[in-house]
Amino acid sequence: MLFKRILFLILMPAVGLAVKPEDFSGYKAAVLPQVRKTNLLEDPAFSDVGCWKGLRSGVGIENGCGRNQTAGLKYDRTLPDEYVISYQNVVLQPGTSYRFGVWIKTEGELEGDGAALCMEHYDRNGSWRSTAHSSSRVTDASHWQWIEGTLATPPEAEGELVYRFSCYMMKGTTGLAFFDDAVVEEIAESGWLIAQTWPTHSVCPASDGKLKLSCLKAGDTGREIVYEELVCLGRLSVDGGGVVERTAELNASGCVTLQFGKLAPGRGELEIIIADPQSRSFIGRQKWPVSIEARDSAGVQIDEHGRTLVNGKPFMPIGLYCYDLQKEDLDCIADSAFNTVLPYGSLDLRFNGSSFTHRAAIREVLDYCEQKGLKLIFALKDLLPAPVVASPVAEWNGIEGGDEIVKRVVESLGDHPAILAWYICDEADVNQLDTLVARRRLMNCLDPSRPSLAVFYQIESIPCYLPCSDILGLDPYPIARNACNQMTVVEQAMNWGERCGMPLWTVPQIYNAGLYDPEVREGDTAKFYREYTDPTEHQMLAIVLREVIAGAKGFIFYSYFDLRPGRGPDSKQFERRWPEVCRVASILKSLEPFILSTAAGPAVTIEPRRGEVRARCLADQAGRHRLLVTGNGPGRSEALLELPEEFGSFQSTTGNTENLGGGRYRFAGENISCDWLIETR
């Protein structure tokens, strides 16, 4: 039986198996209740023009064009520049998983990227927050074809959420398409999200078999399930060597550590089962292949504290997103606290005037990075297939196909010491998980000495993304327009990042959001200055410190290219803003011994007075301390902080914290605010 508890001995002399058995006899798989599903759309059959918005010439409800000669939505576009979306607002509940879909038929083949479907989340002020896309598009369907997607709403939200269910043709697409019988419905039973968070590369260490896992119920807001009451049963099946079992209780965040003991190297399969002792049932299960290895310190590793180790030595990436890289850029970056670059154009790196081409040109750039003391995160994100990325790279140096190009890149460049990690995914939709997991596994096989990094903004889906990379990257950008005075999106993302227990790198915002406004790009300079603002130095520091408080160990700022001359209407922005960004990076660099320390700092007691305040005290290996504090905003944030008196006195660096004596401090800040305090003893 799948869940019957078995005691056994592995036929390997080096393996010790002294373990107290848990009694799972009589446990059964949970019987899940049948929940009647309700379509949340009004007029899903497209028969009432009053229920749908965005209807106009070429896009409208028409009788006889539906699936059963009934009414349907007709989308007729002859001009590529036309872009119309037909939509309906839908009210969803926080912390809930939903399925959305629609039937589509085309008349002939559409020219372009096809017809599609998405769900867009807008906050109460009407500002866009996130988008979930269907997992496929339709370009040629003489018969009705079903497309669908899934989404999980933010669990932290208060009250109902408004999403926009949108049927449309992709930009530039022309032709005739029909939509009918749409659906938005709650997923009654969304299952468990179980992932190995450490070691990376799906490795089980042969030395002690120690693994860290995240086990979360999909759609859980953190209030419905008491994870500490659940038990994790791990079964490690070793090829040709039997099975090892271990059990452990989950912690309050759904994380757990299992230690299988000393193992012989080889291949295996790990099965994780979540047991509920109260109901005597097994409520979650997942399995995946693992490699049992004796790992050395060569190359780039991530240790169990989430730190990056380069040839065994701790390294904290303080990096910048770039497009291409020229020597003057690398000289400028190297003459600052930044130590890492992530060029989007990694596949085409070449110095101006270089006599080298193709891979030799890339190696020349890598050599110069090494010479300047810079690490490079090599971007492979555009080698994922459509629709994971909008414009995938189909050919590189005569090689075709994403997987084949990835193999050749690693084969020809993977030996270079300047490469720190592989950037394999940039904000892909959660519906593409199978593709993302497959690419991560390919990278792990090709390069066991470097981790893969994927970055996401989709806060509500963070637990879903854990199997997609070795390092979880999060890029919450709070500064959108002039009126932005809070960093709630950073708070929410960091809460999830901390809860999941995954090695965490973040992407602090340093860019002006107006650079991405279509009207500004078309020349509306007045709108740029009227509606947008640069993140201030204090705001950038507050974002970074909140991410440090959450346990981030790597920081790749976005972006260097948005500061360069010629980017946007402000020709003086680089000389004005680059020193501000560098000062923030310098503060981060000064905190590196504390961020990378394995010593635990004292607990900080927070007594909130107004708003949301977060604080953490870090300790370095020499016993020194730094106190970090952030205020989320909007408005004023105030709190009393208390530390044990034996840790001495702390001095504010921003003026936002008052020392009250006796280990007590008062923090007060306006909107997005922060402080970092130095121990003076």
C-alpha cells in the first residue's frame, strides 16, 4: 500500500538508519468534499451587450456565431495597429485559486500571435497589479478550441478583489476570431505545493542526507491551516538500494527539515507525504527525482543559510541589470560597491570595436569582468519557447532550438570563472510551470556547479514557482507614480519570500516608472514630469533594508540602463542619480558581514503605534550588531523597539530613531521610511 508504514534496512554498509518509527497504520487518503462550481461571469455565452465592455466596430456580440449557432463574441481586425480588448469585471475572494477559460474558433489562420485570454488584477484605485494569462493562444482553429489558465488571488488582501476577464487578439494580429462559453470558477480543491528549497540542483547530500522543504496548501492565506499540527513523511528510494524513511513536524510556515543520514552516491526518487494526525489521513503528496552526491566547494554553491559561496567563500551579489556591456560601463560599475552585472543581452555580448565575434566576443567581455572583479549572471531567459516569452531566440551561432542553444552556451562558456549564475526566467506566467521546471532541470544537469535564478513579481503565485529555479528572485516595484507613498507590494512579497524558506535574491527598484509609459515613449515629456517621479535615495534604501530584514542574500538593482544618458527625457539623470544609487549600494556593502553571518542577532520586540514597522537586529561573526528598521507607509509609521540591554546602545544613521535608554528605541517615519542603527557599545 502507498501509505503503509514500513521499517527496513538499506543494503549499504555506510548508511546508518537508527530512527524511531512513526505509526501511520490506519491512515487513509483524505476524502475531498465535492464543491459545486459556480461560473462567476455574467453572460458567459456572450448574448447581452450590457455585460461586456470594450465593444466597438469590429468587436461585438453577434447572433449565430457561437458554438451552437447561438450568440458569441466576434473579433474582426484588419489593421495590425488596432488593439481592442473586450472585458468584464469579476469579483474574486482573497486567498483563493480560480480557473478561467473560453472557447475560440478562427476563420482561417490569424496573422500574428493569435487570440488569447487573460485575467488582470486592479486595486481599488484602478491601478494595475498583476496579470494571469491563458496557457496557450489560438492562431488557427477551424473547430472550437478551449484555452484556459489558473490564478491564485493574494491572500493578504482585505475584502473582495476586482479582476478583469479579457478576451482579445494579441497586438499586431489580424484576422477573424470568435469567442464563446467563457468561465471563471473557483478551484474546489487546489492541492499542496511541495518543493525542495535546499540543497539546490535537487541534490541529496551523501554525507548526511539533509534536505529542506516547503510544504504549503495552495490558496492558504496563512490562517486556515495550523502547519505545526502536521507531519511530513519523506521516502527516499535509492536506485538498487532500497528505501529510507524519515518524519518531522512542519513549522508554522510549512517548512521542514529531513535528514536521511549517510548515503551512498547514486540516483533516487524523493516522495513527500503530508499527514494529518488529527484526521489520521494523508492530505498531500509529491515526488521528484534526486541525485545523491558528495559535493565539494568548487564553483558556485548555495549553502543551507541561503548564502552564495564562490569556491567555498561567502559572496553577496550586489548587482545591476544591464542590456549590453561596454568597457566604460564595466569601469564605472567596478568603481563602486556593485560587484555583479546581469546583462539581458548576454547571448550577444560584444565590445564596440572588438575584433572578436560570437563566442569569442562574449569571452572577451567575461575576461574583462574577471579583470575588474565583477561577476556576471548570464541571461538565458529568451531561450524559453513561446508563449513563455514573447519573442524567443530561435537561432544562435547556427544552432536552433532553445534547449540546444542552452546546451551549447553552457558547453562553450560554462567554464568561465566570471559567470556567477544562469538567469533562466523573467516573470513568466504561472501557467507555464511545466516548461520552467523542465528548463531548471536541464540547467542543473548541464552545470552542477552553478545555480539557476528566476525572477517573479506574481506575489500570489510565489509558492507555485519554487520548483522553477535554485534561487527565488522577487522584483516588487512600489514606486509607480508621484502619489506612491507606500511599499505594500514589497512587504507582501518579502513575507512570502521569508515564509517559503527558499534562497532569496531581490530586485530593488531604482528606475523611474515613467520610462515605461507608452505615451512618454512616444514623446509626451510633460506627462513624464507631471505624473512620475524618481525613487528617492531614502526610498531605495528602505526597499533594500526591508528585503534584508526578510533574509535576502543577493540584490540585483533594476536597472543600470534606465539611468544611462538617452534613456528618457531627463538627459542629466545619470550624473544626478548614479551617486544616489551608489550610496545605497555602499550601505548594503557595509552590511555584508552582518547579512552573510551565520550568527543569530537578538530578537527585537516591536510595539506598533501607527502603521506597519518591521525591524531586525543582525550580528556578524565578531559579535557586532546592526539594527534595521523600515516603515511601510502610507502616512506615518511609528513603533517602540526593545532589545536586551546587554547588547549596548545603537546610534541612528537617518535620524528616524530615538534612543530612549534601557534598550528601548522609538522609530518614526513618513511614508516609505527606514533607519539602520550602528551599535556603539
